[in-house]
Amino acid sequence: MIALIDYGAGNLTSVRKALTALDAEYMTPSSPDELHGVTGVIVPGVGHFAATAALEGGWRDAIHASTERGTPLLGICVGMQWLFEGSEEAPEVRGLGALQGRVRRLKGDAARRMKIPHVGWNALDLPRPSTLLAGLESGAYVYFTHSYAAPVTDDCIGATTHVEPFAAAVERKNVFGVQFHPEKSSDAGLQILRNFLGIAR
């Protein structure tokens, strides 16, 4: 059973549709206690990093404990940013800290019509094999909508560029994240969600 976390900032409808299309068993827990016994946790998110403040306390503790037990965790968009130590978008709000680094604002380039927020399809550069992105090749296109992004670190399994390179997908042990929206990324996105479901089994 996958736990899809609703903290008031998730793109839940689209994620639910994608999980349903993949015949996944999932639920939206109403309290942190319900994370006991789940096989995977998904933290989605759109909008401002400050929304993740709603995860402080019981939710943060339960998600951390679940991850420590080995339960796979997938962050989507703002949910991926929350996996890091924090974001300059809301410096007062802590991230989960499962991954090192802080999220920074993207740069724009008016001359090249590269605006902020970054909205649209970008190709992935896959520097090494990964469990989450299995079955995808470099050049696969996925859909982004964001103004902030995580740095390219050793945990980066997929990168792309908007003026400068940034981490589009990360993986460290049982912690995974994607800056793009797999639920809106056609076949490539469904493959990524299918891979996560396989990991969670």
C-alpha cells in the first residue's frame, strides 16, 4: 500500500489518476500513525516551499521514521525539494534533510526567452544507471513547472538545464525525488512511477 501525503500543496488529483492507471494500491493517510506498514510514501507538491511547513512535527517525524525503516520515499516537484535541507524560497522552513544541499532560485535569460518560472518539456541527461529511471534513456522528455531547483550533487541521477544545470531526479538508497511531474510526463513519467511501485513491492 502506497501512502500519498496530502499536506495542502500536492497535485493529488493528477497523481491519483496516474497511480490508478498503473493499478496501484494507495491511500491518503489522515494521520502520521497510518504510515506504519505502508510499502511506499509519495510526497507530491506544487507552489511555494513554505507549504511544506505543514509537514513539521508529526508528519515529518513519521516520514523520517518510515524512511529509516527502509520504506521507499518519493518526492515530486516541491516534494523533491523538501527532501533537501531547505530552500531559499522559504529560508525559515526546514526540509527533511535526507539529502544534502539547499534549493536555489533558477536563473532566467531574457535574450534566449528562458523565463522564470520554468514551464515546459525538457530532455533528461542520465549520467548513470538508476533504479528509479530504469527503462529511460538520455533525451527522454518530461514536464516541468517550477522556479526553484536543487543542485547537481552525487545523488543526481537525472539532470537538465535552464540557463544552468540542475537536478531533475535524485536517488539515495530508498530516497527518490523528481523535480518534474511524472504524472504529467506521458509514457516516460508513467515508467518512473511504475519503477517506484516496483521498488515499493
